[in-house]
Amino acid sequence: MRTHTKGSRSMQNKKSGMTAPPYLWAEGLLDDSEWVNSYIKSVLSWPENCTLTTKERHIIGLGKAIAYLWEPGVLIHIDQTLNSGANLREVNDTIRVSAITAGLADLDYVLQQLNSLGLNYANQKKKTKDRYGIPLSKNIITFLASNQKLFENFLNTVRIIFEKTALEPRLQQLVCLAVSSVKGWKHGIRVHSKLAAKAGATREEIMHVVVSVFKTGVSTSMQVGFRYPCYTPDMSKYRLIYDSYARSRSKAGVKQLEFESLL
């Protein structure tokens, strides 16, 4: 299904339409064909028995790329998501629910650290889950309960991950689960795996999403590690990002050139 040769750069995943990443042609990698084949199957591919569609895989991949703050991955998955039949509303809502989930994970972690240091915040407990139907972590509920105005604004922001969006409920919860898994957020993994199952996700789909964090983590690290060896063997040829903006005559590029003329 997937082939590769040292003299060719035509490796492609036929199901997703994605070509193999350029770093596979870094010096010596293709000499270890057994490792490359295993890498392609375990990192660059989803399991053969995975029932997620190509569109769903890229939407979930977009969520993970956002959680890893990996901009090239975000761009790739947005393109592939649209190419797979998604519309812009689905892409936009994927970005929103991913960002909110990542923020909740970070906030919960910080509040846990405050607790461990004995820096207790307001110890007011309200049954927020029952009142609003939003299963936030105990740490977050306790922290926000002392400031009702802040609490209301906060809830209005985060409720999107539990309410109807352009994404169908099952896929939306799988995206939140993927982001929670990237962040190592126990509360999020527990809540979103249950909500995904309730929305119709199978046990296998939930497990494939959780385990796919390995795929994204390894491939992201490989791209970061091989960025210079692959793309800039001669540092005199290195091109800064704004150069490509300038060549395309984008506003960002034009502004950058105007700034440089002042230096």
C-alpha cells in the first residue's frame, strides 16, 4: 500500500492523500528500511481497523496540532480537512473547542499546583455541574465560585465544548478527548471519553484517538528535530517566514518590509 525508495520522494498514504514528510530523506534514514516501514505504520498511519473517516482523522489531528502549538501541523490539517469535505464552520469550531479544552487543562493543572503548595483559593463549593450542566473539574469550580461575575463570563466561554456546534457531537467530544490526551488532563480524558461514548463513539474509536497522541507527539518532534538538517543544509539559503509573506504580497509581508526600511 505504501512504497518508498531512496531516490524517490513519492511516498504517499493513498487513503489520506498525504505525502510522506521530507525529513524521511534526511541523511541515513532510508538506509534503515525496516525502521522507516515501522515508523510509517505506527506514526504516520492510523490502524487499519480504525473506523474514523479521513475527514474525522484530520479534524482530530487539527485539534492535536493546536494543543501541541505546532503551526505547520495546523496548516496541514486545515488543508486536508477541507480537502476531505469539511466546511469552514467545522474548521472554525474545531479550533474553538480545541483552544477552550487546552485552556481548561492548563488552568486545572495550575490550580492543582497551587493546592499542593498550600496556596488555597476561595473554598466555596457550589453544585455548578447540576446548575449549568457543565462538568468542570472541582478545582476550577471552587476557584471561580467566589466571583460570580467572573464565573458567568467563564461559563459562557467554555460552554461551547459541551453544546451544539458545526461538529456532530460524537466528533466534537473526540476532538476534546484528543486535546485532553495531548495535555495529559485526567479530568478531561475522563469526561470527554464518557461524553464521546454517550454520543455514539465506539470503545475502539476512543482508544484510537487516545493512542494517536503517540503519533502526533513523535511526528511533531521529528519535524522539529529535522527542520534544520532537512531544509537548511546551507544556512545562507535560510529564508525567514516573513520572506514568503513578502513574496506573496500579503499584508503581513508588506508591513514587515516597511518596518525593515526604517532600520
